[in-house]
Amino acid sequence: MTEPKFDAEAMGKLAGALTFICGADHPCVAALKKAAESKSERDIKAARTLFLRLKPGERQAALTMLSGD
């Protein structure tokens, strides 16, 4: 699978998928939602970092959910 595009729109979609997988109170979900709302490069970078720190299975599950859109 190719490296996903990490922009504000993608952050919002990832937040939705990870809410289902990890729960609404997960720090990565909060960071993704913040990045989607603010569209700030700093917030996007922080959210991307937290996303990449997730367990590989969680990352893959979220990306698989998005590929069905």
C-alpha cells in the first residue's frame, strides 16, 4: 500500500476510522480531529506522528476502512 496523503481532509476521515478502532478518547483521534479542524501544518505533522506510532494492525485497519470509501 502506498503512503497515505496526510492533509486536513484525510485527517478527518482517519479520525472517524480510528474512533471506531481505538475509541473516541484515544490521543491520536484527538490529534487527527484537531488537525482536520485547524488545517495547520503543525497540527497535521503532530497527528501524522501519532498515527505512525500506532500499532501496525491499528494503522492498517484504519487505512483499510478508508480504502472502502
